Amino acid sequence: MHTAYRAANLIDAHLVKDALEQAEIPAFIAGEYLTGAVGQLPALDYVTVMVPESSAEQAAGVVREIELALAEARAAIGELEGDPGGLPCPAG
């Protein structure tokens, strides 16, 4: 298996997995249930989306598209919240 994507959270992992499956690339989320063991800590490098080695190159293209879409969505949210840098504004 090949790591196609290292997710910041489970939502991102499922978005990527679903996009890969729509492109007819079998995908598996590794470490999905480990986040419960760490509690409220960030799931850094615990959650990854895996694909077969034979699909790694095709998956890389799909992952790039999803990463661009996620970056654009986060930037749009940042603009709506008044943060031109695209990062969420801290709650005040």
C-alpha cells in the first residue's frame, strides 16, 4: 500500500478517500480509529489515506486536485472572516 495523503483530520481524510473512490481508485483510511485513543490531541501523521502501489500515480493527481480545492475553500472562509491570509480567525 502507498500513502497517498496525510490528513490533518478525519473529515479531510474522508473527502480524499471519497474523491479517490469516485475516480475508481480503491482507498483505505489508516489510523482512523487511533484518533479516539489520542483524545483531543491533533491527529498528526496518525490518519493517512492509502492506495495500492499500482494506483499511486493516478491517486497523486486526484489528491493534488483535492488539496487545491481545500486550500481555495479555506482561503474563501478566511476572506469571509476578514483574514486575507486564509487562516481562520481566532475566536475572541
